[in-house]
Amino acid sequence: MAGSLKEFKRAVAYLLQRSDLLTEFGMLEFVARFINIARALNLHGSLLKPQFSSLVYTFSPVLCHVVLLIYSQFMDAFEGDEDVILKRLFYLCRETHQPLPVRLLGVHWLLGVENLQKDKHSVIAPLASGLYPLVFDPLSLKAAKLVALAHCAASLASSSASSPLASKSPPLTPNPQPKLKPKTSSSPGNGRVGLYKVLAIGDSPVDPASRILDEGLLCVSAFTWLPSSSTETYTTFHALHKFLTAAIPHKNQSSALEVAAFTDSSLFKTIQLILVKMALKLRYLVPQILALLDRLMECNTHQSLGEHLLRTFNEDLLPELEPNCNLPAYFPLIERLAENVDIPPVGLLELLTIYVRKRVEEHKGDGGLKLWLWGSQVNKHS
């Protein structure tokens, strides 16, 4: 065994001294095979680090992948040098002269390094200010950066929830503050223009996680005037889903306390407020909001988030709806509220009753009678 190990190290040393003879893909194949053998023999990754760690500065995605492959398998050998790899990947996705696939790989690799961390400490959260999508970034790159920002916001939200100040906060009073009013700042120049201003919601939020959401979604704010089938609209709701679920990943069995901590965070309240204002101001987005809600409800891990959003629509959206000709646009969402047995139907019944009465008054005779019968059936099923 000792002789075989000595021969193996001699062969590896020979290839390392002549690594310049290998092509990029040859080097990738050599490193991949060496890692399998090294793990079987319990060898240390320091055999490869001095020779290949500098390749992360190249412009070749294959050579960068070689370094990340070594890093993912021998993280102990890179102790103290994690920042070097993170900064290189950070600048890789920001270099505008790079081809789009390389920049997308940079974001993907950043998220991969984030997932390698065993503790809950985020390594990309400090880089959030440089991950905002740029004006001329392709939409696919904007979507990838929004996913990275979602992980940053989730980390900041969880860290603020677990901070000593948060744990020492006073208990809820009998008259708590309104649910959908995250902390905001009215001072001019407190940050960039965000989605709050586009949707005319009010002052921008001041907590870091909510500001990332508000300012990050500005790059796809064209969904406010484009058709609901546009790619910008799809990207917006895909990003909202990531901001909702990044704090509660599938790979970990999240406890009820963790879910409760996230639903009490300013980030979740900001998402609730944005969705309610979207439904009020942009009625044609109700099917997309409903699709987001259904996606959460169909997942065992995130079902509780969907139930929280349903209660939010019942408490904050229904009172704002007018029983006029625009109400049918909300019928798909109203149907979901009526199907949920945990939501009191009082507000829903009052709204539908007033709506049916107005419609009957507008249509006299047999037409009004038919409308009343239809409305009575709706109330009966709800």
C-alpha cells in the first residue's frame, strides 16, 4: 500500500510539473480523476491548491471550474482564501466584456459557494450592493442576479430576526401595529429609487432586506405597463417566489419557529404589501398572483407561506375592493378565499352581496332576477 501511494504521488508530481502540456479540458479531466482517487486514499487537497489556485484569475470558465471543483472537495485547504475566490466570481459576473454565459456562470458559482457553507452565515450577503442588475444587463442575467439578491435578503432577514435586539423585543400588545406597514424612511436620498415608487406605495423601506427587494425589482419594473404574458412579468414573479422561499429552503426541514420568524420579518411584510398593491393597481396581474399563491400552496415546505398570503388578501385586499364592474377581475382570487375553511367568510359575503344587489339594480326585470340567483349560488357555495 505504501509503495502504491508513493508511485501515485510521483505520477501526480510529474503531471503537476508539466500541467502546461494539458489542454483546458484535459486539466479538468485530470483534476476530476485525481479528486476521486485522493478522497479514496484520504489525501489532502494541498497537493493541488498551489498549482491550480491561480487559475481562478483566468478568463477561461473551464479553468475557473477546475479551481472551484478543487475548492468544493477540499475546502479546508482553502481556509483563509475564500474571499479571493468570492471576489473573483463577483467581478466575473460584473465584467461587461465577458460573454453572457460566462457572467451567468459567475452568478451560478456564487450561489454554489453559498450553498457549500455548512453554517447559516452568508458569504454573499456583504456583496449584495454589487449584485444589483445593471441597466443594460440581459434579462436572463437580471433574473440570475435577482436570485442571488434573494439569498442575500433572506440571510439579512434571518440574522436580524436572531439578533439579541430582536430576541429582547417586547411582546405583542393588544393593539399591534398594522401588519402591512414595514419601517420606511421619508428622508430624501436615502437610497435608490425602487419598486415602492413605481407602484406609488409610499416611502421606501429602511431595513436592509426589504431595501434589497425594493431596489432589486426596479430592473424589471416594466411589468407595470407590459402585458401580463411578458417575460418581465414572469421574471418579476419568479424573483418574488425566490425572495419568499430563500429563507426556507427545501433541503432543510424548517421548523415552525423558523417559519414564524420569517413571516414576522420586515421582508415578508414588504412582499405582502407589494402583492396587495399589485392586485389593487394592476388587476390584470391577478392570475399571476394566483399562480404564485398556488405554487406555494402545492409545496409542503412553503404551504404555510401561502396560507399567510391568503389571510393577507382577506384582511388587507378585500376591504379595499369596490363592488363595481372591476370586481370580476378578482373572482379567481375570491374563489381561493372561499375554498379556505380557516378564513372567516364574513367580509367576502358582504362584498359579494353588495355587488349582486348593485348588479340587480342595474339590470331590471328577468335579467336582474337571473343575476340575483347566480349571486345567491355563489354566496351559498362560499
